Amino acid sequence: MAAASSLHATAAPVAAAAAGSRSVSAARSVRVAGSGAARAGGRMVARAATKADSPASAASSKSDGHEVLLFEALREALIEEMKVDPTVCVFGEDVGHYGGSYKVTKGLADMFGDLRVLDTPIAENSFTGMGVGAAMKGLRPVIEGMNMGFLLLAYNQISNNCGMLHYTSGGQFKIPVVIRGPGGVGRQLGAEHSQRLESYFQSIPGLQMVACSTPYNAKGLMKAAIRSENPVVLFEHVLLYNLKEKIPDEEYVLCLEEAEMVRPGEHVTILTYSRMRYHVMQAAKTLVNKGYDPEVIDIRSLKPFDLHTIGNSIKKTHRVLIVEECMRTGGIGASLRSAIIDNFWDYLDAPIMCLSSQDVPTPYAAPLEDATVVQPAQIVAAVEQICQ
Amino acid sequence: MASFTAAAKFLAPVAAARSGGDSRAPPPPFPSASLRPRRKPAPSRLRTVLAVSSDVLSGNKSAPAAAAHSAVTREEALELYEDMVLGRIFEDMCAQMYYRGKMFGFVHLYNGQEAVSTGFIKQLNQADCVVSTYRDHVHALSKGVPARSVMAELFGKATGCCRGQGGSMHMFSAPHNLLGGFAFIGEGIPVATGAAFAAKYRHEVLKESGPDGLDVTLAFFGDGTCNNGQFFECLNMAQLWKLPIVFVVENNLWAIGMSHLRATSDPEIYKKGPAFGMPGVHVDGMDVLKVREVAKEAIERARRGEGPTLVECETYRFRGHSLADPDELRKPDEKSHYAARDPITALKKYIIEQNLATESELKSIEKKIDDVVEEAVEFADASPLPPRSQLLENVFSDPKGFGIGPDGKYRCEDPLFTQGTAQV
């Protein structure tokens, strides 16, 4: 089942992928079928690559779906999983009685009780480690960092225990935790509340990382992360919680390791994730008016990269632009760039460009903060440069 | 039996200040000071140390140590003896093997501390959990991990309990509920807290009740760890939610070369329990019978759902911090003071004096353990090293997280890998 989303308005759902085929080929057929509609309407149509056996039919959706905000989509996912599996529980600061700082866990404590939705004291390292220990003994904790940045305090537990214990125990214990929280640069929240931890965590062996960006993929990825036997870090973004989209009524789960084809195109592959997806799509409007045809992929899976989808795109367009919110130094873009060079060097007609945030602590003042992150105008200029 | 919870409220105002180099005076037979309420603040914290025992057996307030423990049967005594001897002989063999180049890296031996491991862990069921630090070989053995598995792990062989992937500081055993083996001090305590949380959760949410009560978790760690944030954070959370956990401090006075007194503003660790609302108990960790009494009560408390206990065991490691530690800072008289309190010698003496067994029976236990450890070494020697192909195994429980195929390249050419982990 495909869905549409944009920053400003909702669009009607597009016909779903054919069931029964492999997810990749299904995505391809949908993309080809739908691209005309996307351009004709002038609206941005986002399409999620779906699992082959998700409940989708080729003809139409069974129902109209329902509109949710992104934080509600995450909440729905949590509720669904907690209803089905009693070992799923939530730990975090203010997740229970307060309902969560971003309302992702609103009402859950009333539904599931204070033990399943555990209000923790302010002790990130310890309650993250507690999640690890509980996971080793059969529970499936969803650990919330009130802001992703706070999880820096939990780095000891995330690196040493989440990442490593399955290995150092010789496979005896699994750590099926989900670590989630809002990160990224917000609106003048100051440097410490504007951090991008995906670059810090990406080297940790044994950890999987995904970033959601739409209500549709937020719900699907949250469910997948909870069901995964691996420790998964789910990166949400402070500015995306109020995105509105119509999502299916039927249950669906997305693939953690898969990228999402946002806008098919021919001229250049733009790889992005999280909030920068929207800056890219905004730039794409301008680019289309200027006659360019960018292919936009929301990589979603930050570790491991979906080099299959990415590679197919590069083989078609031969030009790559990465747009990310991480700092330039050691960011996701840096790793992605080297992975592309290792695997797809022969297919490149131009050097890979990577637009990242400045290597500065995020300033408070608005114009400085705007200059820290990549803006659509820079993306347009970069595409023009690549496509020369 | 007097509950130590009563004793714990009225902790003796005996300072544990021990200046770095001075030897401790040998403990005089102690009066019932430990049970007397504190009437006025102690004038000074710097006093000579008395060895304070929890003295949970009422009516034996001034009895010498031996007579206070008539409540152990022959079978129990022999089990305790055998377990401590196993710990000692195993660790001695580790030292030998290390110097012969069979064992590598950082190896931290437990010699001298056996009473704590045996006294506590022998009170546990299979379903109870143990979480340790890098000084974990003997905790593993007491919990029931076979000596050959531990030795093979130390040799880095594929037959080790962690397939050779963990090593000395990362002993794990799922069947024995040994949850590690942690190299960074303090990082195991939250894991133990989580295991205890899971036990409470199983009881209250999943409605799975064990016949005895809650499954208990023991967290072992040292004096150095008690200055670490995770210790305090977990004391708070464990008491807040009344988790079935016992925090066992193996205070051997030294964190590598840092004396406990030089590192800690208030060195009496057991007092930090009541600050969080739980009992804090101090026990002579060189006496396995005393440890056992305290352990029994703490574990039963946890099992009944009454919450955590902080137990500080005064103990000592006869060897250096690790096999790489030259151990030059500790004074000879301190070492000899504790060598005279060797827990194995003490138990042997007790067993013989109480006529629980004969000298030759104890000798035969020692011989049996010698054979067990020899066999463990032979097994480890004969075992294969892990093959290179094992390198990428066990990184992820679900290997789709890897993104890299067996040939070392990204699996981008294999579309099957994107089929996802979740089954709808």
C-alpha cells in the first residue's frame, strides 16, 4: 500500500504494489506506473517501498485509511505492538504519566500500566543498560531518549552492551531493544538540543539504525524495529512530529534495511534522509521547473545502507548528490560516499557531492542556525553543478 | 534469627577509614556494638578498623566465629568447600597458563575472594541471574558453568562458553543465567537491574510466577565501582521499583593501585544503602559462613518482593589486579594479615573442628578438583581455534542488519536481503 505525503498538504493514496512479487521489483513496477501521475499533478508523490507480503492489492486499497500526525503514527505502532506482544515495554523520562515530551506515548500508561510504560528517573546510561538486561531476559524494551542528544549519556551502554553483547556472548543473548527519540536541528533549541547522533553511533558494530521521515514510514519502521531481534536505533526528528498524512487502516510493517523511492528521475540521484528529505523535495520543485529530473531516494536505513536500491539508481543516473543533516566530518554522508565509491565507481560520471551541515555547534540565532543546515537553494545549485 | 534489616538500620559507628599503607589491626572479638543504635555522632571518622560482621544470628553476639555457625550441614559444608577450592585451583591454573602463553590479554584473578562467590551464588537457583565484572571466572564456576568451558574461552578456543569471542572479561552463559562478564566497571550493574526488572515484569505483567517467588539477580562489583554514577543510579531505581536484586560489593580495598580510602570520601560503602532506602549490610567476606547467612537473607528478601539489599563484603585479592599488575603498592603486612584469613583455610579448620568431615575427605575433594581443572586444560588445549568464517557470526542476531555478504562485499547485488526482518 502506497501513501502520499508532503509538508503542506495531503494527497490521495496511490495504487499499491502488486502483491506476491519481490519487494524490489514491486517497487519498480509501482514507480513506473505512478510517475506519470506524480508529474502530471504537479504534486510530490512519495511512495514507500513495501514488503512483498504486506496486505496490499494491485487494484486499490481496501479502505481509505486515516489521517495521522507523525507522532500519532509512532504511537499507533507502539500500541499495536504492545497489544500483540506483552513483552514489549517502554522506558524513558516522562513517557508514562506525562505522556511523552512529544506525545508519542500519550495514554499508553493508562492502557498498559506503569510497569509496561516505565517512567524512569533521569539516568540515561542506567536505564538504557536496564533495557539491555531486560532484553537479555526476554523482554523487548523501547527506550526513549527525551532528546536524542541525551543518549550521549547512554553511549557506554549503547556501544558496549547493545552493540556488543550478542557477539561477546557468542550469540547466547540477544538484545532486541529499540532506542528512539527526536534529534536533529530544530527551531533555535540551542546546540545541545540540536544534535545528530547518527554519525556518532554509526561505527558501533552490532547496532542497526533507521531514520523515519513520514507518518507512513514512521509507523512501519517502528513496528519493524520492535519486531527485529537486533538492537535498532530509530531516529526521529523534532520538526517532523506534526507532519500529517493518510496512512492505511490495515496493519503494515516496513523493511528496516530498505530505502524509499520518493521521486523517480533520470538526471541525478539525490540521497537523503529525515528532515532533509523535505528540503530536497522543495528544491526538486525548483529543479523540475528548470528542466531537471532528479531521482530522490530517502535512504531510511542508515546502517546498513540499502546499496541495492541506491546502486540501481546510480546505474541509471550516474550522478550522486547526498544531502544530510549530519556534520560534514564523519557523518552519514561521508560513509555513504565511500560505500558508493567502493561499489559503484565505474558507474559515476561526476564526483559525488555531499551537502552536510557545518561543523559547528548549532547556534541559537536564527540566521546562523539556518546557515548551519543545508537549504533548498544550495541543493538546487549543487544539482546544477553536478549536471553540467 | 535476628533480621539484618534491623541491624542495618543501626549500623555501627565504626569508621572504616584505613590509611593507605597501614596494616589493619587484627579484629578483636567484637561486641554487640553492631546492633546498638547510634546515640551521638561519631567524633572522628579516622579510627582503627574493626572487622564488623552483620551477626544475624541472635544470641551469639560475642561468640567466636566458629561456634556462631553451627547451622551448616555436612553436605552444605562440603559443597562450599569444593566450590571454593575449585575457584582457587582454577585461578592458580590460569596464572600458570598465562605465563606459559596459553592465555592472553587482561586476566583478573579472584584468589582470596572465594567466600563471596561461593557464599552468595550457592544460594541461588538455576533461574536466578548473576552479573559480574572482569573478575568473573569464579562467578562463572560457582554458577555452574563447566570449568572446561571457561578454560576453553580463556584459551580463545571455539569450544569456549562464548565461542572464543568474549575472553576472560566476558563470560556469559545463557543456560546458567550468567549475564556477563563486563570490562568497564559499573556497566554491568544496569544490566543486572534490567534482569531484575524482567523478573518483576514476568511476575506482574506476564503472570508467570515461579514456585519460590521472584527470580533474583546478583550484581557483583568492587569498591572502585562504588564511586561510579551507574552504581548510584541503579541503587535508586532498584529501590524505587523494589526490584529483586542484591548488590554485592567485593571491597578488596584496591582498584588497581588506587586505595579505596584515597578514592572515596566516605569509605563505608554499606552505609550508602540506607541513603537510598534499602538495607546496607557489612559482612566479613573472608568467612564463607557469614557471607552465606547474609546472602540467604538478602536473597530471600528479594524473592519475597521486598526489594534490594546492598551488601558490602570485606575481602581481599591475594594476587595483583591482573596478571599484568606488579602489585607494588600494597604493603606486605596488609597482605599477610589477609593471607592469615584465607577463606578456604578457615572453612577447612571449621569443618574439621566441627567434625563435619575428615582431613582426608577434604584432601580427596582437592584431588578431585585438581583433576577437573587438569581435564579442563586438556580440553582447552585440544580444542580448535575459531575458524575465520566465525568472524562475522553473532554480530547481529538477525544478520540482515549487516548489509555485508559472506564474501565481504555489500549485499547490494542480492535483492533478497531487503526482504526485511519483520513478519506481518
